[in-house]
Amino acid sequence: MKDTNRVMQSYGRCCASADFFDDFYASFLASSPAVREKFVKTDMTAQKQLLRAGILNLVLFARGMPDTKLQALGKSHSRSHLDIRPELYDLWIAALLKTISQHDRQLEKEDLQAWRTVLNKGIDVIKSHY
Ligand code: HEM
């Protein structure tokens, strides 16, 4: 099966799992004080909804959609705006893969590798704007 199809199906199962986004942010925030300090003033309920769409944008880009949304994310996360250092994306990916493993009950080993490939493709675009 194509990586992007694996990821779409896995993401569907994750979104259907209660607490997926809560558990992702709990894990991401726990990963470093550098992450926590970025979200001190954030409305996390709204942030969870934004991330739901943000992950979908990464998947759609890997499926061939234009990179317009990712360019915008790259600008908002760049040095002169949110100032998200490139190494923080490694923590983001690690927290997401861990949360996927906990919530996707039908996850196959190949799915995790597919997720890595798909996420990295879009994250490279975002980081290129730093
Ligand atoms: C805001 C997605 C990685 C920190 C946002 C928003 C989206 C988003 C959609 C709201 C719209 C915007 O400001 O552009 C993503 C995606 C990521 C990612 C898809 C992974 C590829 C990160 C990382 C950090 C981070 C690694 C590091 C801490 C933030 C912060 C905000 C934000 C601080 C603003 C929160 C606020 O409004 O208070 N992100 N993000 N993001 N993101 Fe990310």
C-alpha cells in the first residue's frame, strides 16, 4: 500500500480515538521545557483543533497538493514570528509517533515508517523557512 494511503487510514483511526490530541500535547509538552515555554499563553483547546488540520495538511502535501499551507506554517513558525527552532520538530515527531502507537489499535510496523516519510516531507518545507 502507498505510504500516504497507510497514513490516511491510520490518521482516521487516531482522530476517531478519544483523547488523541490531548495525549499528543501531554507528551509533546513533557518532552522539553523549550516546548512548554512556547505554549504558556496558548488556548490549548483551540490549539488541538488547529493541529488536527495541520497534520492533515502535511498528509495532503505528501499526496501531491500544493505546498501553500505549509509555506504559511513555515512563515508563522519562523525565527521572526513564533521562533520554533528546527530541532524542536524532532520532539514533535517523536511525541506524535508515540501517541499514534498508543491510539491506533490496527497499527502495522510499516505504518510508522510511512508516517515518518510523510511527515518529514512536509516538515522539511516548514523548516526551510526558519
Ligand atoms: C501554532 C501546526 C510544529 C509551536 C500552530 C498553528 C498550527 C500549527 C496550524 C496555528 C496557526 C499558525 O500559527 O500558523 C503545526 C504543525 C507542526 C507544528 C503541523 C509540525 C509540523 C510546532 C513545533 C512547535 C510549535 C515543533 C514547538 C514548540 C507552536 C506555537 C504556536 C503554533 C507556540 C502558537 C500558539 C499560540 O497561538 O499561542 N502550529 N505546528 N509548533 N505552533 Fe505549531
